[in-house]
Amino acid sequence: MSPSRQPIVYIISAPSGSGKSTLVDKVLKLVPDLDFSISYTTRAPRGSERTGKQYHFVTREEFERMIEAGEFLEHADVFGNYYGTARRFLVEAEENGRDLVLDIDVQGAAQIQQKLPDAVTIFILPPDRQTLEWRLRKRGEDREEVIQRRLDTASREIERYDHYTYVLINDKLEKSIERLEAILLSERLRRPNRTLSDQESAIVQRADRLRLANINDRVQPILATFRKSPPPARQ
């Protein structure tokens, strides 16, 4: 990618347990000239996590100092811990002529969209609530009350899927990797004003099938699995 071009910013959001991190990790190895913004957080590392890999782990005092200094593009308080995207990652991507992936929740995504209206937004959905619950339990990281809280949060977050350009249903990993790769590449292909090859056109068409208007019908049954049944009517 030429350093003279503004970086494409890809915002990727998903409920916790949707497989977003796995998809992003895989695609970063497939798509060249792509940087990943590692979020800052005040939560404690889990398992084998280490700072600078999954997150930059900092104290609450340090995070609040960064807020005061205007060092974040976005930040939010999630389950009592701060999470934020440092502005420096966007500056570095532009200086190095690379595009940038932001892995952030719906709160952060809304903030970024206000500041960067040209950002490409991608929402990753689980195939249904039952699958999401199974994935959360399989991780073995959280207590029961935390799992229920994550499911409740997911029910609210997925209702904002229609604020995103693309919607990717993460049902089969290999297919989902191909779909996410197609979205990232297609956005690059749209930027230069030139005729696309047959192979490039196929990539763009594959991505277009995941645009909100084209996938909305497939999303509705998924949303239905997250919506609680109304209480029974009184006799």
C-alpha cells in the first residue's frame, strides 16, 4: 500500500464469545499491509495473556491519565473495566502506508464512526444464542453470573447490527475466514479507479453478499433466538 494514501480503517465488533479474535488473528496472517490496534484495558490478564499481545494492560490511574491527555480515539467502561483504542495506532498506520483493524465493542464503534465516518464497519454474529452460550462455557474463563451477564449484553449488542456496513455470521470457521478476508480485500479494490480482473470482481461480489441489505433476511432468525419470550397473558 502506498504511504500517500489514507489508511482504510476496519471496525470489527461482536458479542463476547462470537469468535471475533480468532477470525481477526487468522485474517491478519492472510492480508498484507494490515496493522492491528491492540486495545488498552484496566482488567487483569487471563490465563496466558500478556501485555502487548492480546491487550495493553494498564492501571486505572494510567488509563485515566491517557484519557485526560486525549490519547484515545475511543474508550468505554465495560463490566467495570476501561477499554480503549489509542490514537497512535492510526498515526503509525498512516506513516507506514498500512491499513488498520480495530477490534472494539459497539460503544467504541459508535465513537469511532463519529470521528472516522469513512471507516468500514463489520459486525460478527454467532449463528444463534445457544451456540454463543456453548462457546462462552467452553472457554472456562467465567463464573455462571458472568456468563449470564455476557449473554444479556450480547442480546443488546446484536440489536445494533444494522449500524454496520457488513454482517458476517460466524458459523463455520474456514468459511468465515474467507468471508472476512473478502471484505477487507474488496474495500481496497474499490478505492483505485480502475477495471478489476475477473478474480478481483469475484472477491468484490463475495463481499457484497455480506452487505447489510443483502444479508438482513438471514440475520432476523438469529436475533429471534436472543429475544426473550414475553410473559404469559393473564387468564
